Amino acid sequence: MGNLVQILPAVRCCLLLVFFCAWVAQPLVWAQKRPLMEEDSLVFSSSRKKVRIPFQLIHNLVIIPVQINNSKPLNFVVDTGVDRTLLMEIGEFDTISLNNVERLSLRGLGKGTGIEAILSSGNKMQLAGVEANNQKVLMLEDNIFDLSARLGVQVNGIIGYPLFKAFVVELDYEARIMTLYKPGTYPARKARKSAMVPLAIEGAKPYVQVEVEFPDGKKYPLRLIVDSGMSACVLLYPPTLPGVKIPEKSISAYLGRGLNGDIHGEIARVEKLQLGEFTLRKPPASFPDSMSIRYALGLNNRNGNLGSDVLQRFRVVFDYQNSQMLLKPNTRFKKPFFYNLSGLELYSPIPGLNFYTIAHVIPNSPAEKAGLEAGDALISINGVKCLDKTFNEVLDLFQNHPGRKLQLKVSRQYKSFDTTLHLQDLI
């Protein structure tokens, strides 16, 4: 197997008294680094020309099972915005062996100074009829994204460019099926029923040209990364948009987590987003503050990211070989865009167990007006115990429709109380 690093499971301490989980990482066994070998392409394991893979869809993110070096199936987010395979977290009773390692320092979005990681080559990867040897895997030393707690299921990593460079990838968000096609075999009849949008594949990432119209009527052509690993609609970098003013009706918000730490900024609606022949009306746009994007700005080749709250309104086909994306609207296409109607962010401290706490409350939001605070645990919604609801089902209730009332029973420091949450569009 060559030089090897064995990833041991994290030790999880569940402190139910304060509804918090602490993660303590075991030390990694360090191996002397060797030159990284060339990466093989993913291929079908038989003579087939396509394979269908059911996926989970949580927070608009596509999650599929992947095996690394004959591990048990691991949950990976399918992300067009990353140029390699990332491994971030493994289960409590699992181990994964990684070959041929070297240390790296990474920078990205966020306010911190970056993180340390281990880059490994010569690994075997398998997923539902697809396999490859000599695969590179980037192991983050700190589980900074905490995706499992934020998505309510165990999430072990992210898979990106290696998948998209090898196949034509069709994401049917409505049917929750990902289909991989051998390049050149995507059915012409299906292509004819879709609209083609050109992509530029640069640095292992897909870029698309869009036009955004702001509430003041001004229109701007923008270059965005197509980012299926971002659950929001669109993220725009204000310093790259001279003359653009963030719409007045906006809210300050926590936008997510990047390699460098937390990302903060403003959320506001733009009037229109033109993507190829499709017009999306009044989508929410995120505007990160300058400290959160200082390293991204150094790349100087994009204005932001196009996320999965747009993509999930289509059947999307990524065809990197022909530098194109095919779009066919589904039943979600004409539905209005909502942004956090409750004003709270949910957290699942023990992924897989239907126990949900509040991680963050937006000031002056419905959640704050209902008396909710970070650390509160949800007991029931409209009389139905949260133990009987999946994370996705709870999220759907909080994003149902402006004006709806939810009767909540909440626990705080051993005491329970009832409150009414009025869903409201804050932007």
C-alpha cells in the first residue's frame, strides 16, 4: 500500500445538559511524504454506458454514497465548486486508510487564516458501478464545516471535479436521481428538450455568464462559479461590482462557513437573474463582507457563485467535455424564492437522531419575536413530536409559506415552554 496514514474516528461527547456536542479528534499517524502520483479517471466498472444513483437532497445539497480504499459507504456532497475530493469526517466506529500523504495549508472564504490539511494519492474510489485507482483525497485536519450537524445526517466529505471530468452528469433534483453517462452518449432526444448554457471550465471549476438586474433597474453581466455545494441562490462579491449598491431592504446574516472561517454579510433580493434563456425573479442574493472574501478576491476571475437553490429548479446536465450545461425546468421552477422565513438556523447535534437545537437566531426575526434563543431544543411542532420528524421535514415546515403560524414546544435549561412562530419574509 505504500506510505499510509490511518484516519481514526472522532470521539463524540454528547452533553445533553446544554444541548451541545464536543468533538475531540484522535491524533493522526503521520507518514513521510512521497511524490504524488498521477490521478486515474473514474470509469464504469463494466461495459455499461450509464449508471443511475439515487441521492439524498438536504438543504438543496446532493448527497451520494462513496467508498474509499474499500471503506464502508460514506456520504459525500456532490459539489461542482471544488476541484478535488475532500474527506472531513468519519463515523464513530470507522477507520479509513489513506496512501502517500503530504501536508498543505489551505485558504478560502472566511475571516480566519486558513487550515491545515493532508493530501493523499494512490487511493481507490468506488460509487455505484464506478471506480478508479490513484485518486487524490484531501483530508481536512479540522472538521470546520460540521456538515453532519448542519444537514442532520452523517456527511463524510465532498466530491467534485474528478466526477464531472469523467462523465456527463445529470442531476434530476425532482426525482432525486443522479445519472452518469459515458462522454458522447447523452441521449440527443433529452438534449433537444433542454436549453444549453455555455460553461467555461477553468482550474477544474465551471463558470457561467449571467445577467443580474438590481431593484434600481440597473443590469450587470456577471461571471459566476456554478456551485452545487452552496445551498443558497447566488453569492456576489461587492468589491468586484463597481457601481452596484446593495438593495436597501436587506438583513445582516451569517452566510455560512468557508475554509477560512465564518462568512458574514448582507442578504437582499435582486430583481432578476437571467440564466441563459431563463429569467428567475426576485431571488435572494448574499453579499459577504470584504474580510470574508479577501482571499477569493485575489483570484480576480469571478463575481461570485451560483448556488443550488437555483439549480434545484431544473434537471441539470453538466457536460464538461463540451463546455456546456443543459437545463430543463421542473415543477419548482415557478415557485417563489424564500429566505429563512423563521429567522433561525437549526442544528442536529447527534446526526441521525431526530433531536434538533437552534444554532443561531437572526435579530428582529420571527424567531426572536417568538422568544427563541440559540441553544433551545425543539420538542414538538404543531403538536407532532420532533422525534417523529426527519431534519428535512422540520426544515420544510420552517420554509413553508409566509404568514403560516407554527405552534412550538421548546426546551430551555430543563424547562419547556410553548410559543407561536409566525413565518415571515424578512427581505
